[in-house]
Amino acid sequence: MNMENVHILDHPLLQHKLAILRDQNTGVKDFRQVVSEIATLMCYEATRDLPLEEVEITTPITTAKFKSLTGKKLAIVPVLRAGLGMVDGILTLIPSVKVGHIGLYRDPDTLEPVEYYCKMPSDIAERDVIILDPMLATGGSASAAIQFMKNYEVKHIKLMNIIAAPEGIERVQRDHPDVDIYCAALDQGLNEHGYIVPGLGDAGDRIFGTK
Ligand code: PRP
Ligand code: URA
């Protein structure tokens, strides 16, 4: 499989936390908490290329030049519903980041994404965007979400998923070869209902306790 633009984040802490998410006995409280923690750890890696500039700082001892973020404009865009579970974890590291929302659900028969909500920061075209969704299955939702951001003239887009299937990665690579994909696991594939195997089940239902 072509792994161009694909970043598998396999830090031991991520692997440990992901095993907790996969466990069918993990309840809604712990599931939410761990999704958030995973998002924080993934954010640390996915922002590794943020640009720095030199600033002069006076410490209690002396004045010297140090590195500081340039203040490049960023936004995160969770895909409703399940992407919402990753927002708090990102805000832990980047508290001032702007947040746009895309509402998509996957039609259970066709597996095609259906849009039902969209609200973006007014200056979204000037921002680098990280799209958040725990699951990249067929890739239909992610591909549609990326296309929305391109329709808003966003130039730099990253996709952050906790678990990806090869089918989803291939779809995003085909439709949007310019997008970097960050995930904590690449699973075996999809079952006949389009669920990731072994996966963790329905992420939205497990985060919101709807099943
Ligand atoms: C899930 C998941 C993704 C999508 C992935 O959402 O959060 O958005 O499925 O599947 P795909 O790659 O085949 O498009 P779902 O449609 O279940 O909606 P929900 O978050 O509201 O539960
Ligand atoms: N959406 C989910 O929530 N889980 C899957 O395994 C596939 C799509």
C-alpha cells in the first residue's frame, strides 16, 4: 500500500490508549476521556511542522533569542458527530484555535456521506485546517469534508483520524493527494456493513452513548 502522505502515530501511549478504546467493555465515560487524550497526543505530532520565529526574551539572568510560534492561523474542523470527541483534546494544546463544524452522516445503505450542517470561522480561507474524525472507513466522509474545505478555498488541509482502514486511506489519497493523513492505527479493512475491522465499533455511538 502506498503510504505517501500517511503518518501512522504509533507512540506507546497511543497504542495503549487505543487498546482501551477498542475494548467493548470500555464505558462511555472512559471512552470519551481516552478519545480526548488520544487527540491531544496526536495533535502534538500533527503540529510538528508549525513554523517558528526568533524572539528576544529577557530571562531573570540575561536577554537572548529564542523560538516562538509565528502565530500562523489554524483551525480545527470536527466532522459531526464523532469528531466532536476530539476537540477538547486539541484545545488542551492549542487553546485559542478556531473551530469550524461540518455535519455529515453516512447513509447506512449507500455508505455515501450526507451533509446536514456547516459553520466555519469567517476567515477560514486564510487558515490551515486540521479535519478531525476518529474513523476513516470507506473515506467517503473524509473526502467530502476535505472537498468542503477546498470549496472554502482553504489551501493547507490535514486529516486526523484515530483509526484508518486501507480503503479510506486509498480513497483520500486518490481524491486529495495534497492532504496529509495522521492516524494512530491502520486496521485490516472493512466488514460488509462498512465498519472497520477490528476497529472499535461505532465511534459516535460510543462517545455519545446512543446505543
Ligand atoms: C462515522 C465516522 C465518520 C464516518 C466514517 O460517522 O465518524 O464520519 O462514519 O465512515 P466513512 O469513511 O465510510 O465515510 P457516522 O456517519 O456514523 O456519523 P456519526 O458520527 O454521527 O455517528
Ligand atoms: N464509522 C464508525 O464509527 N466506525 C466504523 O468502524 C466505520 C465507520
